[in-house]
Amino acid sequence: MKKEDIKKVVLAYSGGLDTSIIIPWLKENYNNCEVIAVSGNVGQADELEGLEEKAKKTGASKLYILDLTEEYVDHYIIPTMKAGAYYEEYLLGTSTARPCIAKGLAEIAVKEHADAVCHGCTGKGNDQVRFELALRHFLPNMPIIAPWREWDIKSRDEEIDYAEAHNIPLKINRETNYSKDKNIWHLSHEGLDLENPNNEPQYEKPGFLEMGVSPIDAPDTPEYVELSFEKGTPCALNGVKMSATEILLKLNELGGKNGIGLLDIVENRLVGMKSRGVYETPGGTILYKAHEYLETVTLDKLTAHKKQELSITFGELVYNGLWFSPLREALSAFVDKTQEKVTGTVRLKLYKGNIIKAGVDSPFTLYSEELASFGESEYDQKDAAGFIHLYGLPTGVQAVVDAKNKAGKE
């Protein structure tokens, strides 16, 4: 489609630096097209205040705020958590949110009969891939505008220059201009001093952490938390039945105040470069640990080990923007089968950034205290001799063959 034929654009809008300047830029460079802003609420509610006024002030004709939080938790976060999936220690907070937001963006584009969709992802990052692959899934023939791949702006400082020249109000300044992404699952920090991996994150500096505190500043008294799961999905916290979203919000509070879930990582981006980021995932880190703990007593050895293998593939698919792919869907079906008996309750002790196991119980536990006990049991230890003989048979045969060949050479 030619530029002059694009009359209406639906923009993925956060109100941050990138998308704030994109609205006037689109109007300047796409024939004063109508811009409809779409913001997906995936749990960053405090960042949505005043967003409609800001969007319209900068040139948008309207703003949709889509309430996607429960959909995000139930259909993206929990399936990923049940898979035990992560990418190089990163718990995929941005990676899982992008396909959810892109789906909502596509629905508005269809509703508004848009000519194109637009996002504010840079040409260096992973998010451009995640957004565009998801959009291709729902809107295979619609043009996608990515200003960072078109305009002459080269840096965030130049973005601020553009914003100031166009009287666009900003909540940031040049000194605190970290690139951040926030949702109910996590908060990421990139840029500024973090671009040098030799710089220690300023965890104790007021205002740096938003979802919690440094372990140094956490309480000196440990706090216990009890999580219940049904078929791998969290269903109760400290004995109180709650939705997964409610549980996550509570865990964010508990984990945050106890310094849980900080990650400083240099990760390998899909586009080929290494990138350093600091992540806050307080509630998510607790959920992963509790779920993993419950699986140790409810999954048999072969299933557990195969699931661990496939969790790497699952994590890579999500990180690389392939949520809406046949393989991810097939892996989720496998995961759901493994979770049929992952039901029970886990106790954890939170203390200054640490998650300490404090007990696990399940009606489907495969752990037998009688069999594992050092005391008297029905287990006949003499049976081990025959087992070891058969298990070691290939080793013995190989040793005999090696000895014969060695003797022949001598």
C-alpha cells in the first residue's frame, strides 16, 4: 500500500517516550492520517492515568484502553509458568505480554477498518518481532508501520528533543531516562548506566526499584507463604481461594517487600546482540519456585525430565515471538497433560531475597516415605544386586572387549 493511501492508523500506545512522539510523526509523514491509539492494560494500571488526555493532545482522534490483565494472566502467564519456561533465567515478562497486546490491537484495527497498524519498537530489539509475528497471525495482509525503521531519530536523547520541539509532555528527564516495561508480571530496566555490564545496579537508590526493595532493605524476619495449585494452576493463597490474577497481585506485594525476584542479566537477543537488563519479578519468581517444588513430588521421572527439556524450547519460542505457532500450541497441550495431577499445597519461607522450601503436600504425591526411609521397610535391598548386574551389563561387556583388544596388540 502506498503512503498516500493510508488514511487511518491504529497505534500500539503506551504513553511513553516512543509512542508519544510517534503520533505527531505519523501525522507529519503519512498525510495527516487519523491516528487511533490503543493501550493494552496488562497490569500497569498506574501508568494509564491521564493517558486519554495525553493521546488526544498529541494528535490521536481517540484512545482505546483494553482491559487485558486477566486474559494475560490466564492465557499467557499461567501456561508459560506451567511449562516451567524461561529464557536464560529471564521469566519472559515482556515476551508473554506482546502477543496478548498485539491480539487486542488487531481486533481494534478490524473494528476501526484501519489501513495500517503501527508500533514503537526499535529496530534493535526483540519486541518488533513479537508484535509483528502476532499481527501477521491475525492481520496477514495489513501494512505495519515501524517508525524506528523509517525516521532519522537515532537515540532517546533525540526523541526527547523531538518531544520538546512539539510540546509533548514527558514524565521522564534525560538523567532518569531508563527504558522500562511494566505489567502485572514484571518490570524491566534498560539503558543509562546499565548499558555497561561492569556497573552494579542501584538497587538501594530510592526510586530505582518500583515493585519491591533490595534484599538489603527487606525485613529481618522471614515470612511464610502457602500456595495451593489445582492441575498446575494456582488457586489459593494462605488457604484463601483466589483467582490467578488476585494471587499474583498478592504475591507481588509479599515478594516485593522481601526483596524477591531481582535479576541482572546479559541476555542474547533474537536480533543477534547481547543486551543487559535488570528485571523485577517478585510474584512470578515465587510462583515458579512453588510450582516447580510441587512437581518434584507429583511428576514421574521420565515425564519430569522430558518436560525440563521441552521447557527450553517453549521459552525460546515465546522469547522469539512465536507464541501463535503450531509448535507452541502443541507444547502447551503436552504441558496440560503433565499437569493433570499437579495438585497440592506448597509452603515457602521468604527472607531477604531468598525463597526457602518449607514443605509440600499433594494427594497425588509419588514420594513414599516408607520406601525412601533409612529405617525398616518392605523394600528388599537384596534386589539391588540383580538390578545393578543387568544395568551394568553393557559396561562389563565393553570392558571385556577392550581387554581382549589390548591383549591382542601386545
